[in-house]
Amino acid sequence: MRLAVVVLSVALIFGTSALPLRAAEFGTREEALAMVRRVQEKFKKEGSDATFRAINNKAPGFADRDLYPFVTELTGLCVANGVTPAVRGKNLLDLKDQDGKFLIQEFIKIASTAPGHGWSDYRWLNPVTKTIEDKTAYIERMDKYYVGVGVYKNEQPNENTIGLISGSPNSDDTYLQMAYDLADVLNDGDNLRILPIAGIGGPRNIRDVRYLRGIDIGLTQTSILNNFRRSNERMGQTENKIVYIAKLFNEEAHLVARANITSVTQLRGLKVNLDTKGSGTSYSMRDILKALGIEIEEVSMSQTEAFEKLKSGEIAATVLIAGKPVRSMSKLGRTDGLHFVPLPYSQPLIADYLPTALTHDDYPDIIPTGQSVETVAVGAVLIAYNWPKTNVDRYRRVQRFVEAFFPKIAEFQKPPRHPKWREVNLAATLPGWTRLEAAQAWLDDHRSEPVAAEQAVVRQTAASSGAITSQQQVDPALYQEFLRWRQTRGR
């Protein structure tokens, strides 16, 4: 009975007599704001009588699908309503929504206190579904009145949801962990929601950002991104649809074999697991092995399965490119009879890879104290589709993510977040690629802020993580060539 009374009251006061609307025909928050602005402009130019008449007569610009303005004195007296003439001239101060909220009293409070505008959430009748649904109205003071326009929250085009394509749950890579960290730190009710999506990894993440609806941003490896560009260039195409938001951290190659394999050259012609098909590991490791001149018999499986086949002798080695320490690798111990095999850094790798090392601190159960294993690393990068500003919904969606993410980078660098966050330097550039305009704008606006402390943390983290910073750990001439290359590329 109470619900019926409430629905009847709602229908009387704010109107439900409009023709049924399709979901795509519901107004958006931006359109509600624009309508409030139109009311304000007319009020300033032509006065109250002309404004209220335009609202009550549903003049062009003052009625659009389910959008209509309502104007009330700060006393609660309704003076204009674009849907229900019966409420004009009535005091609505005691009006409640479905949950018993004094609706008009809250509207008056928003308009009467600084800054004099804002959104108010309430439960209201949806004229299409005929059910009570979540609604929100933008309220703004206008002289001795307030003007408001409401929208149905469930009918909004997911304007604050960001689809993030990450890694495969079967791969044990770093991307899924980073994606869940992003969601955990940045999710903010209706204001922003990060939706981590398990991906295949490798080139697929780039294609998903490029073509798949609902995917706004993604994680991939810099080597794969560079190969994507080079492939297009070989075909005479200039690709400008993918931009980067930030270069994040480095992912290390973990090559594991039994004790009888001490050099990567011994793997020629043998079965080596390059992780699951389509993964970033499988793609980048083909690059690395080709650069080293080593042909293998490639197999594809999860690391858990690979460890068992490695112990039984069915395969010769398994490899995973992921940010250390990796969970699956951390479970290995000396009693497993497995160890990390060095991956030497060579000149053909300079364009896309970095020299680094795995240390005892990274994997104390498998690397003896004081020892390290040389390997190579590749950068992880956060990418987005290059939406033009004319596509307001999609561009603002990614812009909203940037403006939430960048100021909170320090939060990601604290436990229990993945330790790789401590390597992130938002100002780091990705040679040959354009940064998302909204991300570059944020960095430009904050360029004057101190960055020395952040850079010191990055250097300290790089040193403690085993990144090679001395030519004593790699061929001196090659290391100097790498440094010269990095300097010319702006890294």
C-alpha cells in the first residue's frame, strides 16, 4: 500500500506521463548540466517570468526526452516544472522519496551552502520500467531559487567505468595483479570504477585496445608495442590510434631448467615452454632467442604444468617474463632440482630490452646468498586508444582515469601493493610513441612540483631490484653502447 501511495505521489509531483523511452534516449549527466546552464542564461538575460514560461511550456532546449528543469524557491515553493503543471504554486518542502529522504529540503541545502551547486541522489519512479530506481539531480542556486535537472543513474552510458585489459590468470604474469591494484586504489563509487579484464596478453592486448568495444586501456610490453609499429611501417602504414599513458616498470625474463642445463645455448633443438599461447612471454622470448641465435622446439602451457614436466624431464626448460618476485617462481626451492639459467644481453636486444639480474633477495630459496643471475628485462606500458576530444564520452572517460591515477601514485608504492609499483616514474617517456593528451596535460600542469625525491626512489629501487648499473656486470663495450643508445632515445 505504501509503495502504491509513493508511486502515485511521484507521478503527481514530477510526472510520468511521457511516452515510453528507449534506454538510448535517456539524458546524460552532461546534458543535464547543459540544461541547467541554459536556464541560468535565460534567467540572467530575460528574467524570471520569461524563464519560467519557457520551462512550463516545454520550449526548445527546456525539454529533452526524460530531461526537464524544475525551479523552486528556497522556501520550497515550486514556481516552474516542465512536466507536471499541478505542482506549480505548491510548497513541496515535506516531499520524501521512496526511502523517506526529504528531497526538497536537501535540494535547498545544496543551493544554500557553498559552493551553491551539486548532485543529490534519491530513489524515483522510472517512467519506462515503472519501478523505483536510483536517480540523481544537479542542483544549482539561481537568485532566490534553485534550478534542477535529474537523470536516471542506471540509464547512464557507463561513463565512469574503465575497462582495463590485463593478463591471463593462467600465466602468473604481473598484469592482473597491477590491474587489481588499480581497481582497489582508484574505485570511487559512481565516480570511477576500474573493471579489470583478464586478457591473453602479448599483441592481443594492443588489438583489444585498438578494436574491442568496452576496452579503454590496457597493459602490454614495450617490445611488442614497438614491433606493432615496425610491422605497420613495413606495410607503409602510419599508426596513430594507440597512445601510451605511462611507462610503468620492467619485467624480467625468468628461465628455469634442471641442473644439467647451465647455459641457454644448451637449449638448441630442445623443448622449451614459452608460457601460454599468445602471451607476452611467448612473443618476446621468440625475439630474445632469435637475437641469441638459438632455435628451440616451442611448447605452450602454464608454469604450474611446466614445472611438473620439467622435473620429469619431458621438457628442457620453461620461461616467464614477469615482474619479480613472481609467485610461481617464489615457490621453487633447491630441493626441486631446478635453477635459473642466465640470459646474456647482446647488441640486437638494445632497441627493446634492458640488462638486469635476478638476486638472492628476489628468490632466497633458489639463488644462494651473494649470488645473482644475469637476465634481460622489457618495459611494461599502460596504453589507451587515441580518442579525439570530439568523442566526449570516451575521451573524458580515459581523462578521468588519468586524473585519478596520477595524483595517487604514492599510494600504489606502499604495501600491500605489488613491489613493482615502486619502480614507476610517471615522467618517464616512451621513445617513438605519443603520450595520451590528457596524461601529458596533467604532467605539464604538475611539472613545477618537486620530482627529485621520486627520482631518488626510482634509482634506489632499480639498484635494489638487481638492475644492472655497472659495466662490470655485462660486457663493458656493450654496456656503454646501451647507455649511449638510451641517452639518444631520451630514456
